[in-house]
Amino acid sequence: MNTPLVSIRNVAKSFAMPHGAQVVALRDVSLDIESGEFISIVGPSGSGKSTLLNIIGCLIRPSGGSYHLRGKSISLYSSNELADIRNEMIGFVFQSYNLLEYETALYNVLLPTIYRAGRMDARRQAVRSKLEEVGLLHRLGHLPAQLSGGEQQRVAIARALVNNPALLLADEPTGNLDSDTGEQIISIFERLNRENKTTVVIATHNRGIAARSDKVLEVRDGSTEQTS
Amino acid sequence: MLVSDICRTSFRGMFRHKLRLLLSLIGVVIGTAAVIASVAVVEGGRREVWHSLDELGANIVFLRDRGEINSWIGSGPRGEQWSSWQDMLTLSDIDSLKAKLSGIIAIEPQLIDWDFAHYRNQELDTEIEGSTEAGKAIRHLKMSGGRYISREDIESKAKVCVLGSTVAEKLFGDQNPLGKSILMYQSPFRVVGTTRPKGSLRGFDYDRKIIVPITTAQQRSGTSAVNAILIQARDAPAALALKNRLPEAVLEILRGRKADELHIFCQDELQEKRRKILATLKAVVMSIAGISLVVSGIGIMNIMLVSVVERTREIGIRKAVGAKERDIVYQFLLDSVLICITGGILGIPLGIFFAWQASRGAALVFSETGHWSPVFSPLFFILALGCALVVGILAGLFPAYKASKLDPADALRHE
């Protein structure tokens, strides 16, 4: 039996508030993600979807439980090692795109590669390839303000893919887009999953999107339940 | 993260807020310019002092007989009665002195007196020096007209004289004194030369004097003695060594005299005092300039902290895609260093300009010769840039550390 790409057991996450109170975002979450799966995490606002995605993406550490990535516990990694994991294994797409507003589409997609070294010409070639994949090669010199919402999100996807990650995480990727543009984005994810076997995990409140994935995890009051 | 990537990232970030960059640069530019100007002006002053001292005789030993200083020779112009001469060196003793002491390049015997000089209705009390032809070279005297005392003047005991610039100006005003006669010792003396202004040092006024052949002065005084000797050594340290050996050598010749009756000095004491003053001045001025650089560094740290807050989301994005803490530190540290190095480079020409302006002012106020040029050296510029670099590193360290410790998830939520 293959080791899951991601294995989470009884993970909890609390956040300390300024006056000493604790906010519990996740109570007891367990899930496995196999390589090549297309998974949706659904739930209402405030249910803990983004927190779970951030834990999977190694942006934050859980307060309790265990998280194994490719069979190794992330509690064994230092913060710099987690940065390397985010750079090499994980691609992140955010609801608000999170592009560098003063940099061109080219530089935004190039960004993860500067933390990986390598020759500049090879990196630029990889950037052009990903922008072409998302259909934006003709816009590489544009600033984010000169791009539509859908184009910005496609640049963000290209950035997430530039280092050929094993895991692509998307947090409400269509949240700021109209339905047609949102459909384009989801189609890109489906194509990546189908053709490149990229493992895709999408956090969304949109049940229509969730229905198109292999597995749906419901997050409610900090706990998960697989519904399909 | 490669060095080229760090530099590229910093350069792109630096020029994003041009007004902020300009304001940050101004402090460093002025601080660097202040450091360069202060060092250059003080070094120029030090060089000017040495030059002045050399011009006025830093390598000269002066010997005067205190008996001469405290007594008068014969009777004065108003009928005062003075004590008679004590045993003093004569012209023939000068050769003995030269033989006893090594390191003497030239020696000028003098017979110094004071009297009134008259020209028409002008009168001036002035030092009258009986001198030899060696005096011009020993004292670096430059002529503004005519000639100096010659060997023929001395041998013939001619009644000729050379006027210092102060005497020429006070007796003759705008007139050319050459060829005219002045009255000294109730006798006419023909003016054969005038000297260029030399300034004064420690009461030694080279311009308020009249130089006559020493034999003429001795004849007028009825003595063969000399009461002052100027000895030219190779340089200031050699002059100091001669000064220490001179009393014994002179007292061997003047057996009846005591050492405290001789007044021997050279410029070393004044040199030492001026050296200390300039060293103190340099330390004070550089401290003030350094403080201005530190203040500019604090300003840059403030700007960098604001920049960290403004770029919080950017830091979150960079960390999310794989930037390590040290990558963030390098980025912000280099931002600060680049600003300071750029300011340092721009401060160099401004510092040169400040130095010239300050030197002009210093020449008017402090210089006895009216000259004061700043001294520049590549070492000063390197020192100034080094100071700017240190300020940049120190100013950027805390903001860079703060930026590196931001939580990426929190940073991504920052507006």
C-alpha cells in the first residue's frame, strides 16, 4: 500500500488572541491525500478550511496531532526546511491572488525560482512555459493592475506551478471571480490533475466545484467528515 | 537565493518609492560629506602649520644671549646709559662652533639691536639686525625688490640696509624705497632691498626689522661680539638634537658664562602644542561629523521599519513561495546598505565642495599666511564609504530581523 502524500491525524489548531483568549479553528481533523487526487474541502465561512489548507501547505504548524508529508512528520522540520518544502513540493493559489503588485507577470511567476537558485535562462524558460500553459504568454510584461481578475489568478496558478510541485493548494480560487472566469480556473486545475497527475486540493464553499473533485471533505466546527 | 537575485530584488525595491529614497539619501549624503570635509580641512590645517613652521624655520635653532636681552648696548637715542658688554661670541668663534657641532648646514651670526628709523617725517622703532649674506637662505627670505646684504657689504662695512615689509610700508607707504636713504644711528643708510611678508610666530616678526651688514652694526656699537646666532639644521628633529648640544658647545667657548644666561630655542615646542591642538580639533570635528552620520542611520532605520510594515504582505508572499528567514534578512539588509553606499558615493563630491568652502573661511580666521587648502586622500574617501557602509548595516539589522520573523500566514492577511 502506497504511503499517502499527505497524512493528517487528530490535528488541532488554536490561535491566541490579544487578551489571552484562545480561538479554536480546528479540533480534530484527520485525512489522507493520495498522489494524483483532486480533493475539495468544503464548509461555511469560519469553519476552518483556510486553516486546514495552511497546515497542509506548511504555512502554519498544528497545535496538536500529527502531519506527515511523504511519510515524514513536519514537526521534525525547521522553519527553513519548511520553506524549502513550500518552494519545491507545494504550490499555493490564494483567493486574493497575492501577486506582487509592483512586479510584472513574468517576475511574479519567476519569484519561487529565485529561492531555488539555478541558471537564469533555465528559470525564465520555465516561467514562459507555465505562462503559456495558462494562456498568458502575451501578458508577461504586464503589471497585475493591468490584468483582469481571471488573468491575475492564472498568473498566480503559473507561479504555483513553476517549480513543478507535487501538491497544488488553492484557497477559494474563484472567490473573487465571476462564474465564467471561475469555470476557466477550475478547468485549469482539472487539466493539471488529469494530464500532469498534480495532486490538487481546493478549499471552497462552492458545492458545484466540490462535486467535480474525486473526494470531498466537509469541515464543520473545526472537524472534518468525508462526504464523497 | 543567489547574490545576483538579492541585488536585483533590492534594486527593484529601492526605486519603488523615489521620494522616500531621496529623503533617506539626504541624511547619508550630508553625513558622509561632513566626515570627508572635516578630515580634509583639519589635514589641510596641519599641513599649513607644518609648512608655515618650515617657512619660518622649524629646522632653525635660535641662540640669544640673555645678557643682550636684558641690557642695552652703549647709550640709546635718548641718552640712556646701558651696561657694558659681557663676554660674548665673536665672529671668529662661529667657525669654532661649526667645528664642535655636527649637523650644521649653515650658521648666521647676528647683532641685534633696537633703534628708531627715520624717513622724512616718518619714524618707526624697529629691530635692527646685523647679519651676514647667509641669513637670506637660512630664514627662507624672499625679496620683493632689490637685493640682500652681500659679502662685499660686510667686508666694506657698507651703510646699506634691507627693509622688512612692515618697515617699508610704514616708512614709505606706496613709494618704492629702493635707492632711498633712511636715518639710523644718526647716519644715513641706503635701502638696497626689501623682503616679502613672512608673517610672525611666537613673537618672531620677520617683517618689522631692518637688516644691515653685521660688520657695520659692530662698528656702530664699538664691539666685535654677536648676540644671536641662527643655526640651520637638516630638519626639525635635527634642530631639536642641536638645541640640546648647543649650550655645552657655547659654554666651552665662553668659559666665564653660565648656561642660564643663554636663551636657546627652536620651534619644536610650538610644533608640539599645535600638533596637540590639531589632533584635538580633528577628533572633535570628526565626532560631530560622525554623529550626523549616526543620526542619518537612525532615520534610515525608521524608514526601513516603515518599509517592513508596508511590505508585510509581500514578505508573506515571498515566504509562502519558499523564502527562508535569511533570504528576507538579506533583502532588507541590502536595501539599507545600498541606500547608505549610494549616499556615501554622492557625499564625496559634496564633501569636497564643503571642504573647499570651509578651508576658505578657516584661512581668513586662523591662518597667519592666509593659506589653507584641504587635503584629500583616497584613504579619506574609503574611510567615509566605510562609515556609510557600517551605518547601513547597523540601521538595517533590526528591521531585517523583524521582517524575517513575520508569520507568513498572518503576513498574507495584511492589507
